[in-house]
Amino acid sequence: DANLYLQVRVARLGARYILLLAEDRTEAYRLDDVRRDFVANISHELKTPIGAVSLLAEALAIAADDPEQVRKFAKRLTKESERLTRITQEIIELSRLQAADALAKPELVSIDHVVSLAIDQNHVAADASAVQLVSGGDHGATVYGDEALLVVALHNLIANAIQYSPSTSRIGIGVSNTDGIVEIAVTDQGIGIPEEDLDRVFERFFRIDPARSRNTGGSGLGLSIVKHVAHNHGGDVRVWSQVGNGSTFTIRLPEATDAGARTGEEK
Ligand code: ADP
């Protein structure tokens, strides 16, 4: 196997015997690679906004006598530093999620609440591009997990849907609950994703073409965070998409079974 790393130790036992100790280090090497890639990607991602910040600071100093120019550069400086803040937050979030396979303190979470918090957080962006957020479906579904993380995940999906949709289009946020699986689906009528990229959109730092988006300030970490949140909750995330016809991202989570929030309601 080309990707198998064995660490071999040799010891001579007396005159006739040699002891060979082989240790499988494949996983350790793989994790090292992942870590190295992550750090390289982070450095690359941060270089652009940091470079922009220092150029803008120089430009500000040169333009000091021209109030119009000062305003323009200051505005761009604010934008770049906001971008730096967002990327840094996402990197911290992602490394925290990657460090833990499971959730520290799962609690009973109402999906209705998660949906309404995530919609609230996206209202300003939706209004700004006259995009309508429509939610519906099953009410009363609960899962065991971390509410704040689930809100982050759903927020990312809704923010992407807004980002990659034309203005005045509709975005649906639907909840269904079948056979013990709670599904939260975010459907947009946006630009869609080319088939060859569908497998890669959940990779860290993967962005299709920044020029496709109205706002090119993304980091390519949003969907990777969604994937990790879903996995840490014992679920997954799926995507359906067609170029020109829009996309549906679905987070699937195991329904909370023993706490009777839902069954109690139905009786
Ligand atoms: P970004 O910060 O670039 O949005 P994400 O990880 O959230 O990073 O998404 C990765 C890429 O997947 C995006 O750059 C975009 O090209 C594509 N993408 C994500 N969501 C959608 C969507 N709803 N419609 C079309 N393309 C999308």
C-alpha cells in the first residue's frame, strides 16, 4: 500500500535472533499532513486581507489631505478588517470542531428554535438583497446537541443561499421528521453548483469561483463547519444542485428519542 507508513525497529537478540518491531504510523502521518495543509491554507488565506490592510493604511497616510479619499480608504479598511475577523473566527471554530469528535454536553434542542434564530441572524442580509426567507414543515422536532453550533451550521447554509441567489428570489427552510431522522433543508433558486464540484464544496477553504458571488469576502470554511457540526451530532449534510436551477443543502440529525417533548405533544 503506497500510503502505509510503518515505523520499524530492529533489535538483535543474542547471536541467532533478530527482533523486528513494526508500528503502523499511517494515521499519525495522515494527521500530520492534515495539520500541515491546514496551516498552509490559513497562511495563504490570511495573506490577502493582511496585505490589503497594510496597503490601505499606507494609502490613507498619503491621502491625508483629501477627505473624500480618506473616507473611501477608511471604508475599505473597515471591510478588510471585518473579513479578517470573520476568517479568524471561522478558523477557530473549525479547529475547535475538528479537535472534538463528540459534543461535550449534549442538551435537548428545539429545531424550531434553531431555525428561528438562524433566520433572525440572516434577516438583514436577506432584506438587503430583497430575498425572501420562507420557513415551514414539521414543528416540535428535537435533537440532542449543542444549540449554538446548530445555529451556526444553519446560519451558514442560509447565508450561502442568500449569497448565491439573485435578488428577489425565495429561500425555503423546511423541517421534516421521519423514521427518527430530523432533516433541515435549505433550498435556493440561485446559481447552483457544477456537478464536478459537488463533492468538494464541503472541503476546507474550497471555493468554486469567488467571482460568482456578489460578495467575494468568503473564506471557503462555511460548509466545512456545517459538515463538522452535523458529524459531531451523529448526522450528516447532503447537497443537491443544478447549475442555473438552485441548490438544496440538507442537514440530517438523529431525533432525540427518550425525552418526550414531541411524543408528549401528540398524545
Ligand atoms: P464560502 O465562504 O466561499 O461561501 P463555503 O464553504 O460556505 O465557502 O462554500 C464553498 C463554495 O461552495 C462557495 O465558494 C460556493 O462557490 C459554493 N456554494 C456554497 N453554497 C452555495 C449555494 N447555496 N449556491 C451555489 N453555490 C454555493
